[in-house]
Amino acid sequence: MGLIQRVLDEAGLTTISLTLVREITEMVKPSRALYVQHPFGYTFGDLYDRELQRHILLDCFKAAEEVTEAGTILKLPYQWTKDDLREKQLLKLAH
């Protein structure tokens, strides 16, 4: 995604990525990205959590307008709070 994102940015289109794994995103080097600490499949939050999903989408729009430095990865303040296997996977505690 980072390569495609950079090409689109060079063509004058503003892009932003959402990532769940900051380490991989740092290696790919997209032009700008938001890091959210949610498990895979729940990037925008839990099912039917429309308020959180809306907040994350608005954060994407805001960052697309405000972030100008290439390679920026901003951490969003949202935390996955369910005590389940997905949380353990996120914290790398599941085996």
C-alpha cells in the first residue's frame, strides 16, 4: 500500500493509511498513516459501534488535511477493551 500511496500523493491526491501493526507500516513507509490498537478485522472498532467508527473516519479526514510531513504515523487514542482472544492477540499474549 505504501508504494501506491506515494504514487497517488505525487499525482496530487491526498492519501492516508490505517494500520494495526505499526512495525510493518514503518517498514513500508506510507506517506501518512494512522495507527489504531485494535485487533485484525476490527480496524474501525467493534461491530455496530457507529460512534467509534465515525470518530476514526473523522480522524482520517483530519489527518489527511493536517499531516504534511511524509512518513508520519500518528497513534489514535482508541484502545480495544474487550477481554477476549482478540485482545490477547493484539498484546501478543496468545499462543
